[in-house]
Amino acid sequence: MSIADNIHRINAELAGTAARLCVVTKTHPVEKLEEAYAAGARCFGENRPQEMAAKQPQLPADVEWHLIGQLQTNKVKLLAPFVHTIQSIDSAKLLREINKHVAANNRIVNGLLQFHIAREETKSGLSLAEAEEILASEEYGQYQNVRLTGVMGVATFTHDEAQLRQEFQQLRGYFSHLKTTYFADDDAFQDISMGMSGDYPLAVSEGSTLVRVGSAIFGSRG
Ligand SMILES: *Cc1c(COP(=O)(O)O)cnc(C)c1O
């Protein structure tokens, strides 16, 4: 199956659901991103700021670049001029840096709060209490250049469907709570980014609105 075939197949699977596709292009050369673009993909996810910044000028301007990996505050500057969404906001400090650097570029970027939902301790993300502390802070209320558009999570690497469902339900529960408590009047807060190549059908059945799929499109990263 070609890259285009895979994208068309996944888009067909997502048709009629609440979810859209973000193509995870990390590690792949620009020619493959061009193939994905030609097949209609516009959301590209990368996990390394330098790699994303190097690829961005080589692709058409209507690509939505999503940062999906852990972001160090000293790398925010690289992305601020063009990034569309930072899916991996996991601290108050990072949110502050994003707002600052994006403001310096006279832009607004979208951001997702990343939650820790997996069993693995190594996976990063906020707890619900940490997220609420950020959202209730005076400082957050003053940010003009970062717009929170939802939540993101990475589930445990497992084939245990019950476990995966429980983690996806947990993230959806966090989203619902935050939506009701902090974003009831804000239509922009709408995304639940969950589901990867191995588990996106389950994630979609549990309410994902944004799936991040790489290897099911490009093959394994080797
Ligand atoms: C790499 C990555 C993906 C895509 O993984 P695949 O299994 O290749 O689909 C999704 N989300 C995050 C956060 C990733 O780092």
C-alpha cells in the first residue's frame, strides 16, 4: 500500500466519526511528506523542534504543523514563527514560554494540555490537579497568544484493549471536566487528541477527535 492509499483508507475509516487525521511525519524525509500532502494531508505531527523547523520551509504554507513530543523551553523560539498547534504542553513554565515567543511573532498558536494517562512512568504529562492549577492561575488568564484547544494523551504501549479503553476514557473524562469548568463558553476548546497506529480505532470509539498516525501510513520507522 502506498502512502496515499493508507491516508485515503484511514480518512475513509474516520468519515462519519468525530475524528480527523494528523499524519505523524517524524523521521521521514521531505519527499514522503510531499506524498502525504499530495494525498490531501494537511496536519503534520513532528516530535523534534529542529526537525520540524528544517522541514517547514520545504512544504506548502497551508500545512498545519503540530508538535507532538516533549518540548524544552529553550526550543520554543524555533517553532514560534510557524507552528500551528503544540500538543504537548505539560507545564506552566512551558505555557509561559510559548505565550512569550509567539507574542514576539505577533501570532496566536493553539495548544493542547498533555495528560499522563499511561501506566509507564516514563511517559510525560500533567495530572488533572496540575492542569487545574494552571487554568486557575492569574497568569494563565493574561495570556493572549496561546489558545488552548483541548487535551492530548499517549496510552500505554499494550494490546490490552480493556486497559487502552480505560485510559482513553480517563482522558475524555478530563476533557469533559475542564470543558465544563473552564471552557464552557469557549468553542475553540474541543479537541481530544488520542490514538496512534496501533490503537486509533479504539481511541475513536472512545471519543477521539484527532488521531496521530505515523507507522500505519509510512511503515515502521526502523
Ligand atoms: C510517534 C508518535 C505517534 C505516532 O506513532 P505511530 O505508532 O507511528 O502511529 C503519535 N503520537 C506521539 C506522541 C508520537 O510520539
